[in-house]
Amino acid sequence: LTAAASALALSVSATAVSAACDDGEIVVKFSHVTNTDKHPKGIAASLLEKRVNEEMDGTMCMEVFPNSTLYDDNKVLEAMLQGDVQLAAPSLSKFEKFTKQFRIFDLPFMFKDINAVEQFQASEAGQDLLDSMQRRGLQGLAYWHNGMKQMSASVPLLEPSDAEGLKFRVQSSDVLVAQMEALGASPQKMAFSEVYGALQQGVVDGQENTWSNIYGKKFFEVQDGVTETDHGIIDYLVVTSVDWLDSLEPEVRDQFLTIVSEVTETRNKESTKVNQDAKQAVIDAGGTVRTLDADQRAKWVEAMKPVWEQFTDDVGQENIDAAQEINA
Ligand code: LMR
């Protein structure tokens, strides 16, 4: 190839929509950061892609980019507002720049399990949150579940004091920073794609995540063990841009949104099982899993729960009360 020909080839591949999409189809790029299999979000995204491409063939064409291959979560929302990507499902912890209301989902021991999270999301307060970023150009379409968070580190973690002085990776959320500080640990915000390397090289000593992420990204291989703390949750907001959604013809939009909501219902029912299977896979792969007795667990609650007070104004006492009522 001459230099001119290869430059042309490059520019063609950069502008071509995709090999898989036909001319005239509305291309939906869906960027996310996790594995595609054995992961609640990965499985849901793949099912959504399959259904859109089968049922909307000729009209719409979805391409999923998993594993941070297109954007990591710290960039994807900006890219969406630029029109470079149409769909994403970042964890609720990643919306801090757009709204502080999602902070309720990061508060430690706020929800006893994913069913409680689901009930809160289905309430009027939860549904209102889907529209809370419209002025910033983002529209929430659905909540997708992952599951309960566990803690891991380079040393055994059985009591909160075991975490003292350790460096922990956290998502980009001030609540999670405060939570780690409450343990006397030192939190470091970091993109998901960088966590494995940071644990391996000792840039950080520990992290918190769900079983499906700990297994999917092999964090357990570079940690002393994982402690089943169930101290918080990771859930996702399937999000798009207001402009893109408005640009769709009404029938196209309706069909797309119906598929999104059916996939949500199907996959959310399976999220707990996917995480339980991932926990078993960690054990089968030789990972160490530690559980807490009632006294130990009470100490983690006592150490972390005071964090709520710092964020009551952001999330609203009435929402905290509603969440606690659901737990009861
Ligand atoms: C994380 O950053 O740890 C998670 O939000 C990744 C994910 O999407 O599950």
C-alpha cells in the first residue's frame, strides 16, 4: 500500500459504522467494562444486543463493546454526551458528577440484599431518579442488578481494624471514600480496568466488589482472600442521551424501550445466582473465602454505618427511612 492508500484505508475504517451493521440502520454502540459471561451485566448486555439485532433488523443495529475496550466508566458518559456512544450501564456509583442522589446506593449496610434494592428502585422515589439527570442530557432507562459487595486485601480481613492503614481501590464515589476512611484505610479512586494491575503491583492493598467482578477480573488471584461482608451493593443504570432518545421515531423508540425492559426483568431475576456461581468459581479456582461471625459482622456495621450522617442531605432522610422500612 502507498502511504496515501493506507491513510485512506484508515479513515474508511474509522468512519465505517461497522461490518455487522447494514447501511441505513440506526447504530447503537453500547460500551461497558465487565466480562461478557458469568456476569450479570455482561449477560444482560449480550441478550439485549441479540434481541435488538434479531427483532429490529433493518432498523436498528447494536454493537456491544465489553471489558472497557471502547471507554472506561470515567469517560463513557462524556462520550455519550458527544454522541460517540449511545448506551452504557455504569454502576450507580459513577454518576457523581451528574447527580448526588444516587449516593444512597453506595451507603454501607443501607440495603440488606438485592431484593431490597429492587423494591426501592421500583418505588416512586427510585423511578424518579431515572429522570434526575435530564437537564444534564442523560436519561436513565432501567436499573440492572449486580449484587452485594465483598472485601478483599493482601491480608486476612476479619475485623474492621484489619483494614486500618491499608490502601483500597474505590470507584469514583465520595461515599466510598468516606466509607474507607471510616475504617482508617486510605481510599484511592481508580478505573475498573486498572484494578487488577494495581492489586498485583501493590499500588493498592485491597478492593471491594461483587463476586462476579472478583471472579471475572481474577482479583482473588492477587489477594490474600475475600471476606464475605455483604456490606454494600453494586447496581447499574442503563443510560442513554436525551438527544439520541429524542431523535428516534416513536415506534422505533417504543420497540427499543420494550426490549430493554423485558431484558431487564429476565436478567435481574438471575443476578443473585450469577454471583453465587461466581463465588463458587472463586473457591473452585483455589481462592480463599472467609465468612464473618455475628460479632465480627456487628463490628463492621458499627465502623461503617456512621458514614450515613455525612450524606443525609444529599440523599434525603425520607429515602433512608424508606430503604430501612423495606429492609424490615
Ligand atoms: C467497578 O468499577 O468496580 C464496577 O462498577 C465495575 C462494574 O461495572 O461492575
